[in-house]
Amino acid sequence: MGSGRRRGWRRGLRPPLAIGLATALVVIAVGSCGPTARFPPPPGSDPASGFPLGRFAKEIDDPVSGRVRLVWAFEPDGRYAEIPFALDGQAMRFPTIRGTWAADAAELAIHVTDPPGISSTRHGWRRDGDLLWTHLISSDDPEDTDWFGALDVQPWRPVEP
């Protein structure tokens, strides 16, 4: 091998160039595995937590109000709304709820500011494709356990604004 060429792996690379290339690849690989490395969040999600932004809906059959579509809206500036829609033309007994939200990689906190007296809640969350699954972790109101227990059996589905 008097020609200085390596056979096999990469024909034509001289040893110093191959060593330099290998060193650069190792530095890049090690650097990307550091504590600040993370996969980019999915499109349409909060960059800090990966939590999905936008509107998500599910339908419920409430014994008092009938069939209702609930829409949870998560704005990029931290505003939150829960908007009820009557599906059978009935009078709506649920008010629109407004407040703020914050999320990390595992939990969603909803702080209700309007109407007064509605509890703030914390939920676990996960994405399954476009679907958003939530489950109640805690609430200011113990009666929320039953409400969210029934609500959390189905996912939130994305809807157009």
C-alpha cells in the first residue's frame, strides 16, 4: 500500500483526510447527544413543551344538557378557552370557560379566570398522532373527578378554528 490510498471503506481518501472526517463526525455525534439535545416539537405545537396548539374537540352526552361538543382552544400566547356547542338545538347550560394554560412534556395546567368559581385543573397529556389524550391529575374541585373521569375516556380530536 505504498500509494497512500485506503482500500474498502472509502477508496481515494488519504489517511489524514479520513481521520479528519471521522473526528468531525464523532464531534458532531457527541455534541448532539448532550443535555440540551432534543427532537424538534411537532408542527403546530408549543416549542417549549411539545404540547399541541390549536383547537381540539370531543362530543359528550350530558344527562342534563344532552349532546354537546366541547372545544378546548390553546393559543400560542397561553390563552385557553373551553367552548360548548349544543348538538341537538337545546339551550346550553355550560358557559364558555376562559383562562390560561401552561404545559411541560408530561403535564398541562389550566388556570380558569372566567367565569368565577370554576376550578383550575392539572392534567397528564400525550399525543397519539393528531389525537390529544388527557387525564385529570388534580383539581380545585373534588367533583371534577367524576366529570373528567367520564370526559377522559375518549381523545380530543383536532378541529379547524
